[in-house]
Amino acid sequence: MSRLEILPSLALLAFAGLMPLAARAQDGIPALPADAPAATDAAATLTGANLDLLHLILHASIPVQAVMILLVLASVASWMIIFRKKKGLDEAAGEANDFEERFWSGADLAALFRDATQKDREVNGLEAIFEAGFREYARLRQKKGVDARTQLEGAQRAMRAQLAREVDSLEHNLEFLATVGSISPYVGLFGTVWGIMISFQGLANVKEATIATVAPGISEALIATAMGLFAAIPAVVAYNRYSTRVERLNVRYEAFAEEFSSILQRQSHADER
């Protein structure tokens, strides 16, 4: 018998010998526990297009749901502050541009002061700083025996006080964005740890632990971390962006106060002559 005729015979013998082993191995496979279909159905929500976040949120434990609600409220409040703060900073920058254009166009200081003190107007930013400084300067000039240095120092104090109020108004609610950005991931992590702890405690009531048993609980818990990041990331980005803009406006206000002080100083010396 040739070598090519021996090889098919050996293959048939090997296949016949493996068939009983396969049958015995199949008989030795343990049956799935009674709760396996339920766990499998719960895990089915985690795969592909069947991922249902609302189902996972509604079936999470009460502490995890409380964490999720807290993070949603923090996120909504953060977005409200983000849009409101953007509008306020844009208005402050626009008002500063408009007033500087009028101020450096050679307009009379008394005329600018009359415009700023109109009853139907609310001044902010640079115009409020100018109004506070010029009001104090004019008040001190009307008093007898007040020298030019005292007049200038009084105007500078008034402008510094008004500048501090303007910057404080611009920084309002920025600390809330910083708080949300710093603690939201930890709040979400607390919900995740709690949910995972509950999932592992539930294994005590299951005869055989499988991925299908713990996957739903862990997925519910991980949603808390995802929501924490969803609340924190926009808050951190907005805080860094708006803090930079506030600092730039602060530098701009301080530069204007110094330049206006120089103008008042020259005017005081001219009046003494």
C-alpha cells in the first residue's frame, strides 16, 4: 500500500477515536443556572444597538440615581451660567470699546460725565470707573483749601473702589463653575463605587458568577462617572476661558484708570497756574 493510501485511513481512524471523547465532554458540561436567562436578558441591553441608557438609569440603585440627579442639576446650572457669563463678558468688552472710542476722540470730560450721569442710563465698566473718578475729583475741586495732590488721590481711590466692584461683578458665579469642574468627577466616582459595591454584594445570591450577572450593575454604575465628566468638562473649559477674559478686562480697566489719573494730574497742575 502506498503512502498516499495510508494517510486517509489514519485520518478516519483518528476521527473515529475522537468522537467518543467529544460525546463525553459534551455530557460533562454543567447546565446553566436557573437565573442565567434573566442575567443574559439584562446583559443584552449592553450590546450594540440594544444599549438603553434610560433603562440602566431607571434600574440603578437609589444612591446612584441620587448622584445622577445631582450631576444633572449641576450640569444644567453650569450651562446657564456659561451662556449668561458669555453674554455679560461680551457686553463688557463692547461697552469698553465704545467708551474708549468716545474718550480718546477728544470729547470734553464734563460732557462725558453728564452723559454717564443721566438718570435713564446705567453705566458699567470703564464708564463707571470714569464716572466715579471724575465725580470725586469735581467734588474735591469745589472745596476750598484742597490741593491738587489731594484731589488726585481722592479720584484714584474712587476709581480703585469702582474698579474692584466691576471686577467682582465680572467674576460672579465663576467660583460655581470651578466647584462643579473640580468635584463632579469625584461625585460621579462615588456613584460608580457604590453601584459596583451593590453589584458584587448581589453575587452572594447567585450560585455561579458570570459576566452576564455583574455586567448590568457595573454598567449602571459607570454611567455615574460618565455623567460626572459630562458636567465637569464644560465647566472647567468655561472657567479657564472666562477667567482669562476677566483678567484681560481687569488689566484694561487698570490701564485706563492710570491714564485717566495722568490726565487729571495735568489738569490739576494747569488749574494751579
